Amino acid sequence: MRSAMVAFVIFLASACVAQTSPLTPQLEKMLIDQSQAVAQAQKAKDADALKRLLSSDFEHVGSEGRLHDREDFIGDAKDGKFTDVMLYSIKVLAVDENAAIVTCDAVVHGTEGDDVIVPHYQHFSYLWVKQEDIWRLRFLQATARRPVD
């Protein structure tokens, strides 16, 4: 009897967890598409697209570990350091009905040194927040993927 009760409680808990995600598959796809749109806007030097996608209080931690504000991020995109970017292994994690985190791995091609184009392997974490029924990027962290020294 006791093991049946424990099994029932585990069943109920797992059923509740399975139904608590406030994100629909359509919303998850939209957040993935918007994350890709941010990367493509950086590649295309499209400041107007970034202004639409980013929140007014947007912050970015670059792969070098420094904090950048919205204007820095848009300015860097306009300077055009990216020549190509590919996102893969994309996952979405609901925080609540007004926030979600999109994580992915990325290969970013950009210039380094004497304008030599090299690939940079990174992990991105995008924090999307719903503001007045519009999902905007509030925070982005880029983490370099390389062996720890």
C-alpha cells in the first residue's frame, strides 16, 4: 500500500511538472526565430532590426567577459565584426509566462588580428522578456567555447 501511494504521488508530481510550461510550441519557435534574427542582424550590420528586437535596458556580456549596454552592442554590430554566424543545439527554457531563456551553441566567423577571418565557437544564452505584449531581448551572454587553461 505504501509503495502504491508513493508511486501515485510521483505520478501526480510528474503530471504537474509536465503541464507547468507557459510556453506553447509556437511561442518557443518564435523565440528561436528571434534569437536567430538577432544573430543575422549582427551579421548584416542591421541596427534598425536590433533596435526593434532589444529592450531599452538590454545588456550583453561578451565572450571576453565584459558587460556592454544596448548602444555598445548595436555599435559593434554596425562595425561589422561578424562575417557569418550559425546557431545550433537550440533549447528554450521557460522562466514564467513573461520570460524565457534560449540557449544554443554557435560558430561565429569574424575578423581577428590583421583581418584574418577565423571561426569562434561560443555558447549563447538569450533572456527574452515580454514587454507590452512584445517579446524583446533583455540580456545576452556569449561564452567562448575553448579548453580551460
